[in-house]
Amino acid sequence: MADKKPVPLEFEQPLALLAQQIEALELQIGENPGGDLENDLERLNKQYDQLKRSLYSNLRGIDHLALARHPQRPYTRDYFDRWDSSWTEMHGDRKGADDPAMVCGLLHLDGINIVAVGTQKGRSLRDKQHCNFGMPQPEGYRKALRMFHHAEKFRLPVVCLIDTPGAYPGLHAEEHNQAEAIAVNLLELSGLTVPVVAVVTGEGGSGGALAIGVANRILMLEHSVYSVISPEGCASILWRSADKVAEACQAMKMTAKEILALGVADEVIPEPLGGAHQNYELAATSLKSGLVRHLKELATLAPEDLRKNRQSKFRNFGAFVEA
Amino acid sequence: MDLKEWFANRKKKTEQGEVKQPLTTEEYCALWTQCFQCRELLYTRDLRSNLDVCPKCQYHFRVGAEQRIEQLVDAGSFVETEAKLSSADPLGFVDSEPYPKRLLEAERRSGLKEAIITGVGNIEDQKAALGIMDFGHFGGSMGSVVGEKVTRLVEKAEKERLPLILISSSGGARMQEGILSLMQLAKTSSALKSFSDAGLLYISILSEPTYGGVTASFAMLGDMIIAEPGARVGFAGRRVIEQTIRQKLPADFQTAEYLMSHGQVDMVIERHKLKEALAGLIKFHGQALKPSSVIQQKGAALYSR
Ligand SMILES: [Zn+2]
């Protein structure tokens, strides 16, 4: 969507207002060139840059959430297409379904052959429904699992892109045992002897995200979020109010920076100023170089060490008192 | 004193106005329990001695971890492990109340330090590693401590080559520890991977209710999965699903019997038969629990008796 004008979010309104003023002034100058209006324009442009920089470096949790859920945010296929325009898609769980909310494929990533999986959201309303708003069915997790086994068999590293509100609260999903599908992925991912790198590119929603997130390295895009429950769910349970989403975001510490500080994320990948949707190419390139760097580092580990590295990483998560 | 004296005393007391006061509501509730299913008023002591199963309609009440140990483990054989672990407050979490305050409150109400008790005990003379969750403590939610205790138990069972039994009862991951709670799903599942690769036996028991992150990790990873009658088990809760799909769900949705008919559990076993069933399953798989060297030595003789 780099050619389409980004839709401003609520917290971006001051910026949008200033942009309108600048546009109006430019129009005026175009009609009457010369004069002191040029100075005003320069001043306004400077102000705009300053505001933009300070705005995006002081975001609240709920602002990051809005950026992570931005309707124009690049999705899994947008990254795959930019990394390797001729990537090969792999379909189906071999058991009766091909979940469009989980995209799997074989990619060349800067000369490295990888198995890539990622949750997929839709752009148009039809696409959104087709992809179930980025919420895989159990079949989607099992399709990913098939690819993990493929990677293990052919000694290929795995890259997982996470952008999902979570698992789907639906009848089919429960009857087909989504809890088991998620649990088995956690178990099997932990045992792989090839490198696994996961990236939260947008929303990292609970168990549905973790199902493709048990990795040697966990990266997060600058404005992505990762949480144990959706902030809406948290607000309705703990505050008993749908209006307390901002409070829930803050309390759960779900931004990339906070997840890094808690020791769960290993690196925060910077996004183009204003968010990944401002510049797809730049976002894809910067994520790719981060991924390649981590994959090259992990390539130095022996197969058994890759498994141990991943298991000990997760073994150490938790905070408690022992006395 | 003899009966005559006793009556005389009683009469005297009554005359002096020392009759027993009627029970307070609290005492009354402790004495009697109404069955959730058939509404029968049950004498609590009788209910307890019937393993918390309604004698009239067989409704299986929730069981606390300590009672469950009494019901399942040979008397005097249980040795608790990791009793010293307690929750920290890694996020400085505050909603309407700070998390540490809620923890104290949970401890006061349940008498437990955390939502699981782990240890080693005998089931009909067979040693097993046991983890028993307690819904009465913080809704049985899994935070860092529950995850750590389960993980240490799995590691201990692997090291000592013991069968592992986990009894789940949980509302899911504990929100107050944020992402660290979510990571406990992966931590416990990862420990079970090594355990399973070592050829050891894990029996998962699902009890009323088991949801969310616990279902989506160790509870669904048993070599065998047993559910208690009527227990409700799932990932997403019934109400959330109904709100999402705008559709009424079947009355027996997510019950043990429903899970059974959808291929999600091996068996539904009533509480009175649970201990015997566990003992039988452990015995059946006993060969696998011997050190791997012994199994290898026996080689082809493995199947002969
Ligand atoms: Zn009853």
C-alpha cells in the first residue's frame, strides 16, 4: 500500500492536522510564489518532522497496538513476496484442510533456503473473512507442523512470522481440538534440530501466536505487540469493562520494548518512521537483514546444540521466589 | 455420667437459657452442600467420604489438591516437592488491586501457596510423580510458579524414570504475569518432549474445569488422556464462543463425554474407579519405565514372558 495514502490513527491526528496546514500553504505558495509564506512553510515542515519524531518515540501501549493492527500493515505474504518473488507455496495439512490463515512456503532468503510459515490476515473484507481475520483453525497449526517436520527432514532453517489476534473461539476449532494442535506444535518445535527464528510482525495473540513461536530467536518489529490474552479480553475480565483496553495494554507490558526488557524477545527490529505500512520495501528489507544475521549466527551451532539452545531458552522463562 | 444425669443436666441448661443457638449461615453452609446438578442437599461430611461425588446423581464436584492426594495416593506415601516456590510480581501488575494483594487473598482463601501441588507418591504401591492443580487457588491459573513446578516435576520424573500423572483444573494462563505466563506453555511442553523421548509414561487427567493455556500445553500432551465425568474442558470458553459465532452451543458442549465422542480423550472414568485405573495403566506400561540399559539388554526377549 506504499502508493496509497496511509490512514491516520487516532493518536496521529495532530500530525494529520499539521500535514493539512502544510498542504494548504503549499497550494497558496503555488498560486503566489515568492514572499514570506516560504519561511512559514519551512517552519511548519520543521515542526512536522519534530512532532513526528517525538510522537513515534513516545507511544503508549495502545498506540503500538493500533499500529500493529493498522489496516495497511504489511502481512506475511507481503514479506514473502518481497523477499523472494518466486517463492513456492506449500498447501494443506494432508488431513482434510488447507487453512488460508496459515501460509507456508519454501523461500530463498538472501541465498539461504528456508521453510517459512506465517499467519495471514486479509486486506479486503472478502480476504479478511477468507483468512478468518488472521486466526488459524486447528488445521492451520497442523499445516505448520507438517512444514516443521519438512524442515527437520531436509535440514532447513525455519522462519515464522506471527501476526494473529490468537486462536479462533469457534465450534469447529474446539471440536477439532485446537488446544491439542497448539500443544503439539509447542512440543514438536522445541525438539527441532534446525534453526528456528520467529518474528512478531503485528499482533502476537496468546497461544495461537506461540504455536509458531517456540524459536531459538524471537524478534519483534518495533510496533508489534505480544501478549498472553488480547487486551480486550484482559480488560473485560479484570476491569469488567471494555473501555479499559488502554489500561490493560499498559498493565500487561506487551510492547516490543517491554517484551525485550522481560527477556522474552531477543531483538527489536526498527520500522520505517510512522510504522511498517509507511514503506513496505524498507520494512521488508530491514526485517530480512535481521533474519539473515540471526540465521547465520545459528548456523554455527550443531544440530543437537540447536535443540538444547531452544529448550534452555524456554526453560529459563519465569519469575518466582524460592525461599 | 449416665443417661439420667445427662438429661438432668440438659434440662437444667435449658432452664438456664443455655440452649444451642441456631447455626450461623456460614456454619450451615459448611455443614451442607447443595448438588449443582440435582439440587439435592447433601451432608458435606458424607459428600467428602464419597470422594466429592453426589451419591444421588453422580455429579463430580471439584476437588482441592490436598483432598485429591488423599483420594488417590496411598496413605502416608506422598512427599511434596518444590513447596518453597512462590509467585513474584514481574510486571508490577495492578488492575483494581495490585497483584501481590490478590496473591495474598488467594492464599488466605485456598490455604495453598500456589495453584498446584507437586510430589512423589505411591498409587497401589507403584511410585509415581504427581502434579495436582487446585482451581480454588487463583482459578487454577498458570503463572511462572505453576509452570516451574510442572517443569521440575517432569524433569524429576525423567531422571528417576517415574510415571508422570498431572491432574489439571485451570482457567488458563495467569494474566497478571503477562507474557511470562504464556511462555510457561512452551516451557512445560518442551520438558515433556524430552520426557516422552526417554520412553516414559505420562497420564493426563482432565478435571472440572480445564481451559486455555493449560489445555493448550501439558493437559493435551498425555500418552493417555482421562477425563472425569462431566468435567468441562476446552481452549476457548463457552461464552466467548457463543458471543463470537452468535450461535447457541449444544448443552453438553466441552463436557468430558462430548470430548470423548470427538476423539479428544481416551476414557472418561468416574472418580471411584480412578485410582484402580491409574494403577492398572502404570502396571501395563511398567516395562518402559525400567532404565533403558535394561530394556536394551533384554532385546528381543522383550515380548516373551
Ligand atoms: Zn446430585
